[in-house]
Amino acid sequence: MATPQRPGNTHRATQGFVSTLTWTWRRPSLTLIEIAWRWAFGIPAAWLLYRALSGVLQTIPWQSTGVLAVTVNQLLTDPLRASASLAAFSGMVLPGLLHAAVWLAPVLLVLWVALSSVGRALLLLRMDREMNAGLQGRFGVLLVLQAVRLLPLLLITLIWWFGLQALAQQTILAPIEAGGEPQMMVYVGGVIVLSLGLFLLAGGIGWVFTAAPLLALRNGTGVIASLADTVRLRSLRAAMLEINLVLSVVKIMLLVLAMAFSAFPLPFVTVITEQYVLFWSFLVAVWYFASSDFFHVTRLTAYLHLLQGNELTNAGVAASDEAHRNTVATERP
């Protein structure tokens, strides 16, 4: 007697992504929760950063560096003078910013962990009511997992920062010291490649820290166990990675669109006011962040659907195996 075929999904994870987008779009309350907690962090954080920068600028004669006269055209036509102005401005501002970061960075990190944990818990509980995902309230575990996910992001940020310094040394400082011209276009190209590469790297590993809270809330496990369970999701690992990388590309596309939308008023600068340009830029920024928040919710939705589908598949396999064993047992003499 032939062994029953095990049920499985042979389609790519992103083939059903349109239905996931539609499911999320029809439930705007989920996106509103995501927007609420992210902006509850972002607005105070922006205000604190503005206050810190303003405090530093008020104590130094930064206008004397000539940074206000630096334009994109000057960076291309006279990179030596523009680089000197930017270097003078950075050297004057950076010590004060580093001094402010001693207290500001820990405050922002603690604020992000707290608000993101509360917001993500509310979002997941709301999702559970919509799809009956079997999530449990484990706020303490969620809090620690939100803090743990900062570690790879901080590491990638440090790699990006030191990579920028190495690029500047090789393409700008070294040619100037040798009596030549700085290679600004090479530097800009290197910055773009480095930034995109690290952004995709973050997307390639970020799925673990997105899926771990879901497994912790579904299985009632702790921090280490949920991370280990996520890594052991062999049947779903490729699908979750694929979704995360696709959404990373989507975020890049949103950023490019936001830059394009921001440039719309430029041909009309002679007939529109500066206030209008600022207001338009503000609207574009709001659109970008709201769209980005929507896709964050979509990723969580897709992961929950994958986990539910995987459980149904495992249940079908178990039932199929049990039926096969019973059939074989009844056929024995």
C-alpha cells in the first residue's frame, strides 16, 4: 500500500504576499497601533536630538566654518574647499555631540525598548483577536527580546561608521595629503554601496528577531528558547528570510520615492514660498513613515500566517501518519 503523501507548500513565500497585504490593508487599526507607538518614540526623540544639537551650536562659532555655503554643486566642482568646510564643521561640532550622547544615547535606548515593547504587545494582541493565532501575554520576554534586537543593529551601525571613515581616508584625505584631488564621486559611490549592503545584511538577519517574539508568545517560551526555536525553523527559515529581504527592498523603494516626491517643488522655487516647500517636505516625511509602518505590520502578519500554516501542515502530517499506521495495523493478519 502506498504511503500517503505529506502535505506541503511548494510555492514561494512571496507568491501569497498580495493577499497578506490586502488582509493588513483591510484592518487599518493594526497599522494605527504601529504608527502610535513608533511616533510616540520618534517625536520625543527628535525633540531631544534637536535640543542637544541646538545646545551644541549655541556654544561654538560654527558659521565661521563656511558650511552654510556648501552645496551639491560645490561638492562636485570644488570638492577640496567643500571638504575643508565640512571637516571644520564636524571637528567643531562632534566633541559637543559626543558629550551629549553620554546621557542622550542611554535615554533613547531605554525609551525605545519600553515603548516598542508596549506597542508591539498591543499590536500582537490585536492581531490575535483578528486571526486567532494563540498568542499569550508575555510582556517581560517581549521586553528583553526588543532589547536584544538592538545588539546587531548597533554592531551594523558601528561597521557603517568605521566604514565611512575608512572610505574618507582612502578617497579624500589620502589624495589631499599626496597633493592630489579628492575623489568625491568614488567616496559617494562607496557610501551608497556600503549603506545598501549593510541595510540588506540587517534584513538578512533581522527576521530572527522579528519571529522570536511571535514564537515566545505562541509557545510560552523564554528569551533564549524562543531565539533557539526561531533558528531551528528549518521549514520556514527560507520563507521568512525571503519576506524580510523583499520588504527591505520595498523600504529602499519607499525612500527613493520619498526623495523623488520631495523634489517635486524644485522647478517652482521661483513662484512658491519656502514655507510651502517645508510643508510639502513634512507631508512626504509623514507619508514615508506611515508607509514604512504599514509594511512592518505586514511582515508580522506574514510571519503569523506562515506559523499558522506550518502548524496546520504538521497537524496534517501527524494525522496522515496516524491514519497510515492504523490502516497497516488493521491489514495485518
